[in-house]
Amino acid sequence: MTQYLQDPALWALVAGTPVAATAIVRGRKKISELRKERVELKQHYTQLEEHYAEAVEEAKDRAEEATKNTLKAAMRTLQGLASEQQLTISKIQETYGEHKILQDLLDIDHMNSQFARRAQSIAVLCDGWLGRRRNDASLYDVVRSAKGRIRHFTRVEIRSQSNFAIVSRAVEPVALVLAELLDNATSYSAPETMIEINIRPVPKGVCIVVDDAGVGMNEEEKARAGQLLSGGNSASVSSLGNPPQFGFTVIGVLAARYGFTVSVDSTSPYGGVRAVVLLPDELLTSLHEPEEGPAVAASNPLPPEIPPGQQSTPAPGRHRAPAAAAFGASNEGAPAASETTAGGLPKRRRRGAISIVPSATEDTPTPTRDSARTASAMGAFQRGTQSGRRSTQASSEGHEVP
Amino acid sequence: MTTDDEPELVQEAAELVRPYVITNGRDLVEDSAFSLLTLVTVAQEPPHQKPLDPEKQRLLELCAGGFLSIAEIAGHTGFPVGIVKILVFDLTEEGHLYARAPIPSAQLVERQILEEVLNGLQARFG
């Protein structure tokens, strides 16, 4: 044992062990500290990264917002100008209605409508408004209005009329949506093919069906269109591509905003796309019925105001039921047509012809002069002409009878 | 998103359906076909067809009371004269309307005859 005690190596070992242990312990401590630090650093890093992503997102949003606001303001000006121009064109059309220039004015009007539609679409993408109509409009007129906003509008054929009308606030949105659909339909089909529009009442409202004879869409395109049309993802101006394709995006935004649905996932009978706009009852109203009353009342139950000889035969059944006649009970003679103007306003009915053409039954009354005086004057005139002719019979024979 | 803050169209809005849509892009009718004074009225036996456009229907109702001139129709409907001519032309072709030339204005009588009449009257009563 003693030889061991004298071994310096042992002493070295004895002295070295605690040192080594301390070193090891220290080392471990350091490692754990380092680990901790690393975790903290990692956390810090992720935090930073999140902040950064947030900042980028925020900056993007802010940029989008700023772009939208700028564009919206710019588009509002353009929209205003376009509708102002439309009014001016209307006035000039009326002024020069009988001149050849009208043809050009109609063309300008057409171009202006397309221009206005573009401005409206961009405004919609920027969360702007379309401008609200004051009156309800018949569905047929809204469809025709939409038709007029695309370039090749003569290819669009409206196959059915309807008695439905659209409430004022939805007139412009529905017209714009239809115009975008028609634009797509005409763009993706051959120039000589027609685009058909049918209006069908369904239990949930009214469907406007647009059929084209184009090439149709593949599944991928349909899926993408469906996503855009659902209006779920908010429209972003920066992701429209170049040239911008915003038809479906605009439609999606408007459909979501006004509560109607648009689908393009079916195939038309002609092999192209069938687009269906389903308008719910909330957006619909009927064409004003009350106009039927006043219109009939103007032509029938006011006999004293009707000039004599023009409508002397009483309406059938009047003497039977005089009270009922006042409210349209006897309108067999009147054409049973819709009694509203294109704008949905009550239509004024004329009481009778204002023509200057004398009708056969009319006995031109000359109220101020009594017949005896008239006869004597006419007689004097006749005698005068006869004596005049006699006096110069020979000389005037040449041109008396041409 | 509510629609309450939606502004109305600032100025009075133009017609929803533009004239070029009503005529479906038709070219103007030749001047020789109709004049401002051409008179139209509804045909005795109108053809039974699919429903007409509201504008054409309105035009028929206007003419139902007797003869109306193109100018008068334009005044009543507010359409440009050229548009009215197209609509009337179509309706005439389809047999809904009957058009006739304007009543010719009175022919000018030769001055000599008038003088002779005057002389005769003076000789008799003067």
C-alpha cells in the first residue's frame, strides 16, 4: 500500500479527480446553458420571423388598400364622366334624330357604354359602388341593358320576356354581371355563333340562363371559375394578371354583395358554357300592375272628353255595369299590354289620335258661322268663278284642262 | 357589407336601354322609305307572333287611335326620329303597321286663274 502512497501518480490522480469533476460539472453546466440560450435564440428568431411576415403582410395590405382607394377615386371620376357623356349623347341623338349623323352617334353611344362598363368593373374590384338606379326596372330591360354593354351585342339573342322586375338597388349590379358573362361568352365563341339568353322562373326566384356555342371550359378552369364566382376570397387588384382578367372576380364580388348566385359549371346545349344567374325573390318585384287601371280609365270612362265621332260607340257592357267600367272591367277594346315604360314608369296613354287626317265619320263642325250665311257666301263665290271663266273662256282654254 | 351608403347616380340617369340596343344595331332606314310626315296606323289584321319588344308594343298602342305621323311618334316616345323610322319600318314589314305617304300639300293654282276669279268677283259684286 505504501508503495502506492509514494507513487506520485496516485497523488496526481487524487489531486486531479476533483479538478476533473469540477471541470466536467462546469462543462455540463455550460452545455445546458448554451442549450437554453439556443432555445431562446430560436424563439427569438421565430418571433422575429413572425413579426417580419406580419409586417410584410401589413405592408402588402396597406399597399393594396392604397391602390384600391386611388383606383376607386379615379374610377368614380370616370364613371361620372361616362354617365354624363351618355346623357349628352342621348340629347344629341334626339336633336339630330333625322340626320345621317345619328348612325355615328349610336356607335359612339355603344362605345361609351362599353367604356362605362370597364370603369364599373374596376370600381367593383376596388370595393366601389356602381351607382344606384332610382327606379325598379323590368328584367327584360336589365338584360337588354347588359347586352348593350358588350362589343358584339348583335350576337346576343334574348329568347324570352318576363313579367318580373328587379328592385332598383340591384339593377346595375345584375346588368354588370350579365354584361361580364356575355363578354366572356362572345369572346370565347366563334364570331358567327349566337349567344342565347333565356329567362326562367324557378321556385327560388328567377334564373337568367346564358348559353354560348364556344369551346367550353375544362375541369381546372371550371374549378377556378367556381372559386372566383363564390366571392369567398376578397378581390385583389394585384393578382389579376396581364392582360387583366377580372370578369369572374367582379361577378363573384357582386354576387356576394347583393346576395345572388352565378354558376358556370354546366355545359350549354351547343357545347359551350352555360352560365346561370339565380336571382332570389328579395331582388325581384313584379312590374307595376296599377297602371292598368289609369290607362283604361283614360280611354274609356271619360266619354265627355273624347272628341265626337272618334269613339262614339260605347264600350260593351258599360250601361250594364257603369261603376265597374271605371276600373277596367271593360277593356276588351284596349290592347292588353304591359303598361310601363322602359324605365318602369307608368305609361301615359293618349286619348285619341291627334292626327290631322280627317276620318270618314268626322263631320267637320264649323261652330261660329250659321249654315245660311255659309251657303250664301259659297254661292257667291261659285257664281263669281263661273262668271270669271265665262268672260275669258276662249283665252284660257289652253291651260284650263291640263 | 351594407348597401345603405351606396350613392344614387348623381345626375339624372340616361335611359337604361340604349337606342342602339332597341334597334339591335340596325342601320338607319333609307331616307326614301319614310319621311317625317309619313302616316302610320295599326294594320287591320295584325299577325299573331311572339311578344314584341316593349317599345314596339308602345308604338302600336300609340297608333291604335288613328293615323300618326313619324314626327308625332318621335315626339310621344322621345326616341330619335331615325330610331322611330327603323321601328316603324320593322313593324310595317311584319304587318303590324300600315304606312301611307303623307297627304300632298295643295298644288299651287296658276296666278292667271286667280286673277280671273278676282276680276269676275269684282265685275259681279264690285
